Amino acid sequence: MSANIIYAILVTSIATFLSRILGVITSQGITETSKIFRWFNCLAYATLAALIARTIIFPAGVLSDASYLSRLLVVLLCLGIFFITKKNFVYPTIFSAILMAVLNNYF
Amino acid sequence: MINKNFFFKGYRSIFTHDSPAIALTCCFIAIGALLKNLGFNIQESIFSTVLTYALPGSLVMAESMLIGASLLNIFLAVWIVNARLYPMAVSLFPLMMHKSQPKWKYYFSCHFIAVSAWLIMKSNYKKIPKEHRIDYWIGIGSAAMCASIFGTFIGFSFSEYLNKDMMMGLAILNPVYFLCMLVGASTTIPVTLSVLIGTVLGPIIYLFSPEWSILLTGVIGGTIAYLIGEHIVS
């Protein structure tokens, strides 16, 4: 294995684990009925929503080559399918990959 | 030790009809292919998935390596991107902590915190007795990790067959799946508000501060949602 790659993986894993372990240490003084727990719950959901919105609107990597319109179209149609299929996660997920590949190929 | 019944109950939970295993595996197929293109070998790719086990962090590492960033830069970039795992941990572990369980389980299993496993646990924890939730969580995390390793292996092995259109399809799958899961989890006023405000505020703040946008949105949007939610409930 290349030393540089191993160091990069180790540094990445330490940086990631740090947030996780700090979260567990902080959790020890918090009960699930407390106000601070409810606040952190809102923080977590808002953070995740921001991450997903950013991934769709300002993507990094290969997705940045797809147009705004195609990304928006895929997301809206998949949300529609999600509700039509009574909140099934699998159908919109698979449909999103197929639709994105097709849209990118033809438009 | 780990209660086998609850461990396997958790393990099986990601293979249900609306399983996240498909989305998770597809996302790691993309990561496996990306790492191969970066010059990783199969051991390094799987090593990276097992040790990091967070998609945005892996992507940031890959992009940083592409531009020749230093280890310190990689550490800071990944730490900022994955700082979201902190509020996720604090909003999950109090639900699983029980005095009868040893602390090593919590320290060990925090490595499994990632969006898919977190959302499954948040949806199902009420069905599991509090004493055994940590075993159930370790089961979910182990299954999600196995799906990730499998995806990385497949992506690495078949990267030459994945053209740009297919990679794009795999890339959109992850946010669409998580978006559906978040919408599905929005069953209370504070959570619904958090998701709505986070979705709107995130891209706006990104225009002013790309690096800190996710964390800032989490704090600002989450606090607004919490305050409104508390006001409505009271």
C-alpha cells in the first residue's frame, strides 16, 4: 500500500471519528426528555437537510456536470413517486438513478 | 456481551422492502470506482470505507488528494464536512444509553453513525426496549457497513464498465434517497420545520460561506425550528 494513501485514510478516519466520539461523550449527561436533547435533534435534522440541499443544488464531483434543470426535475419527480407509492423509499431511489442517466444522455 | 436476538433484528432491518441497502450500496459503488480512478488498490479502498464510513468525508478526501492537499488540509476539510456527525450522535445516543450496558459498546458503535443507519434507528427505536437498543443499533451499523464494503468492492471491480451517465445516476441516488427518508421522518412539528428551514437556508448560506454552510445552517435552522416547535407545543 502507498504510504501517502494510508496516511490520508488515517487522517480522514480520525477527523471523522472525532465528531462521533465527542457526540457520545456529550450524550452521557443528556436525557431523551431534556430540552437540550430536543434542540440537538432539530440541529441534526436541519444539518442533514442542508447537506442534502447542498448536494443537489451545489454538487461536487460528477453530478456538477448535470444541469440544474435535470437535477431539479429528477428530485421533484422522485418526491412525487415517493408520495404516490405511499412513502416507499426504493422506487423513487431506483427511478432517480435511471432518470438522471437518461436525461444526461439525451439532454 | 451483545444480545444476539436484538443484534440480528437490527442487522435484518436494513434488508426490508424499503431497505436503504440498495441506495447505500449504489453510493459506495460510486466511491469504489472513484477511489480506483484515484490510484487506490482494492485493499486501500476497502480500508478507507471501513475506517471512514462517511460518504461526504470520503469524497472530500478524494478531491483533496486530487489537488495534492497536505494531510493537515485533508484533516480540516474532512473534520468540517463531517462535523454534522456530532449533533447526529448527541441526538441519538441518549435514546440508547442504559445503565445495564457497558460503555465500550457506545464508544465502539459510534463509528456506525451515518445518515442511513441514523435515520433507520430514529424510525425504529421506539419498538425496541431501551436496554437492548444499543445491540439493535450495532446490528444496523454492522449490516450497513457490510453493504458499504460490498458496494466499494463492486465499484472498484467494475469501474471500467461505469460510464459518466451511470456515475451520474449513482451520484443522484444518494441525495434523493436521503431526501425521501427525511420527508418520511418529518412527523412532528420541530422535525418538519428543521427539514424545511435546513433545505431552504442551506443553499442560501452556502453562497456566503461554502465551508461552514452546513454547520451554520444546522445551528441557525435547528434553533429556529426548536424555538418555534417549543412555542407551538407549549
